[in-house]
Amino acid sequence: MNGKGEVRTRRALAQHWLKSESALDSIVRAARCTKDDRVLEIGPGTGVLTRRILPLVEALISVEIDRDLCKMLVKEFGKRENFLLLQGDFLELDVESQLGNFEKFQNQNKVVANIPYNITGPIIEKLLGTIANPSLRPYELIVLLIQKEVAERIVAKPGSRTFGALTVRVQYLAECEYICTVPASSFHPAPKVDSAVVKLVPRQLERQASDPKFLETIVKLGFSAKRKMLRNNLQSIIERDELTTVLEGLHINPQARGEDVGVEQWVQLSNELKEKAKQDNASEDDRLLEAKGHDRFDDSDIDAIDEDDV
Ligand code: SAH
């Protein structure tokens, strides 16, 4: 606490306290919490969202890194039977293994959180997995408050400038919905950027890419030089002319760029190219080895779009 009775904030931990009741309403409404839910919250902070979720659900487990905040949270919520607090770095913590003796908190089915924005990519990756290694036990529903710009990338439609590798990676794994914008002034202290609530519903992945690792590789390559045509970005995998034929076969404009191709089409493209690689066998395998896969939800996806046009 500082002299004014406010909880002090640590910038390095991306601490911005949400003070908008309507934003809290939107988050809770999108999460459709019921007494059957076991919810995971990341970064409860001073507990504004915790306070809202707790009365609605069977169990709430919150993970907070800041020791002082944990003390406050224990003071306020410690006696509630359906509340469990884990102190630690969410990215490092194996939450399930910490719950050995707390059967009631195991197998959370939802995630509801206003997360620290500096680690948005890694958090989403931990929640959903990657294209090559999707989460084996996906959540039913994930509702997050994140930076607006990242939310726009996650829900982007093909052809939009915000469509990128992050879009394909997240939309492959989950259905994504933009719920609402939350202006910077809804927080204390106000962050530099606006925020947005997003809802992610992890998909059933049976009918997806025949080789997810390969899809990951071509997505990485396909967006490696932004605003370049796919047939240039994918040259290390397939000859330009050959790719043109494949794209035409899939009714994709041969001059398409990564951002013009929707997630379903990326999956089809991956399956087609894989099939081709099988036919052309040995020489293709060598080339694929050179084209190293990349599966991180890292910040390179959040860079400004450059003007590397062809
Ligand atoms: N949910 C609160 C606070 C959001 S600010 C609110 O809406 O007001 C982000 C919170 O995440 C802070 O409490 C911060 O201490 C916590 N945090 C930051 N990095 C973390 C990490 N790696 N693991 C868990 N919590 C983290």
C-alpha cells in the first residue's frame, strides 16, 4: 500500500488494476460461469475479477507471482472453501502437479483472466499448446483480457493487415471471438494501450493437418517476409511454378500473400504440399530439413507490419 491507501504497482509485472465494472461484467458474462465450473485465473492482482468469479463457480484456482499481493488475496479469500491460490510464475508452474491433494481443484475446465500483457504469447501457448503439440486436455473455454492490438491479430480475417502467423496459430487451435474493447482509462494506472476481451474455444483437431509440424513450418515460412507473395516465401519448400499449380487447385489466388489465406486453406495447403513432398520423396525431405520449424507464439508476431513488398 502507498500513502494514499492504494496498492502500489510493479511495472515489470505488467500490473494494471482493472477498475471498470462494465469490463468485469463483460468478462464474467463471456465466461458463462456455473456451479459446475473449475476455473483457472492467471494474475489475480488485487482480486477484482477473483471476487466476481468466486461466488459463481465450484472451484477457482488463481496463480499470482507477486508475494505481497498473495498475502492480500489470502487475507480476503483464504477462508473461502472453493478458492485456492498458488504463488509462482504461471509460465514455470505445472499447475496440475501442484494439486495432488486438492482433488476438488483438479481438471479446470475454464480459464478466466486479466493477464499480464508482457507474456501474452507464452500464456496463450501454455493454454492451447502449439500446432504441432496441441494441449492434450484442452479447456472448454478461455476468456482473456489482453492488449487490443493482439486481440485484433488473434481474431483477424484473411485479407486484413492484422492477419499473421499468430492468427493462424491461434485460430488453428481455437475458435476466436472478439467480445469488446476495454479502453486504457479502465485501468489504474492506465496502460499505454487499449485492451480487449477475447473468447477462445479450443477446437476438436481430428480433421486438421495431416502433419501439424509441417503446417507449423510453412506458416513460419509463409509469414517470414511480411507482405511477400507465398510463392516467394515458400521457395525453400517448393518451386514457384509448382506452388502456383497447387494454389490454383485449392482456388487460392497464385499471387496470394500469407495474410490472404484463411486457416482452413492453410491446412489444405499444408496437406497438399505434404502429399506432393511424399511423391517427390527424397529430395523434398532434404529441403524440408533445411526449412526449420518454428512453433513459438513469440513477439515477432506482434511486430509492426513492414513494407517488404515484392
Ligand atoms: N487481474 C487483475 C490484475 C491484472 S495485472 C486485475 O484485473 O486488476 C496482471 C497480474 O498478473 C498482476 O497481478 C501481476 O502481478 C501478475 N503476474 C505478472 N506476471 C505473472 C506471472 N508470470 N505469473 C503469474 N502472475 C503474474
